[in-house]
Amino acid sequence: MTEADEDLICQVQTLAQRAHELPSPRPRTHWHSAAVAPVPDLAGELVRAAVRADRQAGASWAQIGAGLGISAEAARGRFGRTRGTAAAARTG
């Protein structure tokens, strides 16, 4: 994984840790929800990064799908543009 991918993992870990910490002296009622609100977006980014890394390493869509608990067709349909999007971002 890349440095950016590792940063995503750190962000998710930090958010998870914050969810267990209570501000003092009295917690706000929405604090836990606010602390973890970014997690779904970060998790999606992390999954896309993992799929890109697996594809670059030569994994088939069947292997990726199996790892995600979905079919090869579903994996290709959901993430198939990931490689092209990453390449387009690099070339501008």
C-alpha cells in the first residue's frame, strides 16, 4: 500500500480511538456520532486503495471479489474504473 493508504488507516484508527474517549466534564450527546461520522467515507477510500493495490499486484477480479465477499462481476462493476481513474489522475 502507498503512504496515502497508510494515512487512511491511521485516520480510521484515530477516529475509532476518539469514539471511546469522552470529553470532560460532561459529554455532549452527539459527540460519539460526530467522532465517527467520517469513517464510512474513509473506509470506502481504503477499500478502493486496496483494490487498486491488488490489481496492480496482478490479482484477478475473482480473487478481489472473493476477498470482498462479492462476485468477480460485482467487483469489476464496482471497482473496474479504479485503475483508469488512478491513471488519469496521475497524467492530469
